[in-house]
Amino acid sequence: MRKPLVMGNWKLNGSIGMAKDLVAGLRSELSTEANCGIAIAPPTVYLDFVRHQLGGSNILLGAQDVGVHLSGAYTGEVSATMLKEIGVTHVIIGHSERRTYHKESDEFIAQKFGVLKEAGLVPVLCIGETEAENEAGQTQAVCARQIDAVINALGVQAFNGAVIAYEPVWAIGTGKSATPAQAQAVHKFIRDHIAKQDATVAKQVIIQYGGSVNDKNAAELFTQPDIDGALVGGASLKADAFAAIVRAAEQAKK
């Protein structure tokens, strides 16, 4: 059985004080959790500080992005080896905000995926459609294209030990969310699409839901057979709300 993963994406939020208080709250709330993977992704400048705050806990350290180069004249970039050296295990790539604001292409994101795999880190590949694409019935085509960019560059085996986060762009930060049935249908499509290449890889790959997950809708989402946890935005900034989502994932997958 796949072990669900609930990962908190802090985005461009936080301070030293906020990070200290939030991690303390998470450690208190989640001290006994064991049947669900838990990770948080603070802004890069707080990664090392948060690593020390997490010491001895079962909460994994994630990052929100990575550069494609390991060293060199690339001002402002952070490499996979740098992230690994300070204790990062999971790295979000392809988030809709990166695709939109930084014009990152499917092929560029696949390159990041390969860099992370080479470094022994876990890529958390975000895929998903915009509202216009959803209304045009292009959800499956968009998800397939974004997955195929990785398969074409690296082979389907690259998804071994990786995570996919399906995030309908129209449901991020809007308060909207796909219904559990809608989300399950897309997650099943994603798994079936990978299974066309390799059924074993498809069976084991973790597929999270990432569209405005909160402590109110998590339980019903997680009972769906192909939803393996969540990539959580706003709710990850509150220890009690994030912990409730983790507990919902644990309960649903028992």
C-alpha cells in the first residue's frame, strides 16, 4: 500500500519567529503520527533554521524549487546538491506559480526533475490545468502533456520514488476545490496514463491533490483510492489545520 504524503508549501510567507512557532506547534500536534509522510517547504532563506527546529522529529524538510545547475555563474540559483547538504529531502517543481510567473516550460521542469533524481532527492512534480483549460475539456490532455515531458526526457522509471501533485490551477488560493469525485477521476487518469508505460511504476507512485485542501475537505478527498495525501498551501501555515489534514490522511488510509 502507498504511504500518503502531506506536504506544506509555505510559499512566500514567514519569518524567523513564525517558523519557530509553527514548527513547535507541528511537533506538538504531530508527535505521534507515523503512518503518513509529513513534509514542510519553507522559503529557501529559512531552510537551515527550520532544519534545526525539526531535529529529532518525523517531519521531513522540503524546498519550493531548485535550479538546473550544480554550480557556476548563476546568480540567485540554488542547486540540488546544496539543498541535499542542508537536509532537504523533497523538492517542489513545476508549481503553477512557477509555470505562470516565471514561464517555466514542461521541458525545463523535466530537466529539474532529472537533476533532483540524480542528486537522490524526491521530486514533487506539480501538474494541472487552468480554469480555461478545464472548461474546454482539456484537463486530461494538459496532465498527460506535463507527465510525458518527464517520460520523454528521462523514461517512465524516473517516477519510481517520485511524487506527483495534481493541482487544478483554478482551485489554488481561490477557495474552490474539485469535488472528491472530480479529483479522483483525474488522479485515476494520471495513474492509468503512467500504467500505459509501466504498471508497476504507476501502482507505487504517490499522487497528491493540491487544490485548496483544508481541514474541512481533507477527509473526503483522502478516502478516494488514487489520492495519496495533499500538497497544502494556506492551511499549512496553521499548525492545528495542517495537523488535522495529516490525521485525515492517516485515518483514511488505515
